[in-house]
Amino acid sequence: MADDPTRQLLDRFVGLLRPTPSLISVWAHGSLAGGDYRPGRSDLDLIAVVEHRCDPAREAQIVEVHETLAADAPLASKLHCSYVAAGEWDDLAMQHPTWAHEELMHRPVTAVTRRELHRFGAVLYGPPPGDLVPRITDRQLADFVADDLRTYWRPALDHPERWHQDIWVDLGLLTLARAATTLKSGCLITKSEALDVLAELGAPADVVHDIRQRRYGRPAPTPPQWTGRRAELTRGFLARAIDEVLAGRRP
């Protein structure tokens, strides 16, 4: 699932959480569990299940755990974890304390994450996801994927400045390809597989190559002139492709 430094980080993280009396399980999902993990580039996406909803005091302890880990291991900046109470899985919209991008926030555990947990979630501690997480229907998954394209990614195209950043280009295009596949077949695919789908969807070849190099090759500094051109190509393609994917979705 991961290289030695990543395994050591995960073991230490679980070790810091285990003294918590209410800890039930810790699972990995995303690229870390799905076979597409790239050390130092990919995020480490985790879920911790606890007996009771975190109160402010417990949230402060969570922050302390993550900050302690980050002080000793730079790779910890990539570690993201949502803390879910065992009795809160039935509400898809429930916001859970989540450490991500080196800060504490609150957000739901999405239908995609839940499906990943059932398909290939990796157990780091405690019972497996199948014992605790209700299964997501194909309709729930498709509804989430389509809504994410419609309400998040399509409006994001109205902010040109965002698309000069690598992360927006990468996630925007890869999310589109993965969503198109899920809406068409019900399947979840990896980010590496999504690059091949992008070619099939007619994404700009130079932009797809750019993403592939940064994720799986030897990334080089992005020339300023390419940054602007890449943003233009990406926004133009996504505007058309998102509308086409949503229009072609079966009711």
C-alpha cells in the first residue's frame, strides 16, 4: 500500500490515536488504499471512527496530534483525516471534524469516499468499514458526482485566477474524467486511469501530458507563458465537457 516512510508515519499516527478510549477504527481510502499512491505527491486520506461526536476539547486534542506529527515528519502535511462518530454514518450531509491542509475544518464524508471504503478501504486499526459504514447505492453515488460537477466545478470556472495553479488544473480535469466514468458505468477509477479517460474525452493533449509528468514523471518548473495558456485550455475544455457529461446523464 505504501513505502516505508509512509508506513512509519501511519503507524505513528495510529499510535498517537490509540490511547484515546473512544477510538474504534482507522481506515485509509483514496490513492493510498486504491493502488495509485505516489510518496511525497499523493495525499494520505484517512478516516478515524470514534464512539462519540468530538466536542471542542477533543478537537483540540486532534489538532495537537496532527501538529505533533507534522513537527517531526514533513510527510505529515499530506495526511488528512476525518473523525466520524459511529452513530453518524446515516446522514450523508453530516459535517465531521477533519484535519486537512494543515488545519481543522468540518466537512461530510462523501458518497465517493464511502464507496471507496467498501471497495478497497485499508484497515489500519479496528474493525473494517463493512462492519460500520452503510453501503452507498449507485443512485446516491451518481447524484453526488453530478451535483459536485454542477455546484462546485462548473462555478469554479468563473474564477480564472484559480486555474493558474497546478492543483486546480489537476483536480479539475481528473475529477471530470472520474465523474464521467462513474456516471456512465457506476465504476470508480484511479487518477492514473483518469488520465487515459481524459484523452478519450478530447482534453487538450498538452495539458494531460503536463499533469502526467507532474504526478508520475519528473516535474519541472512551469513557464509563466504556459501557465496562462494551460489555464485557458483547461477552462475552455471543462466548460464544454462538464455540460456534456451532465446533459448525457440518465435521469
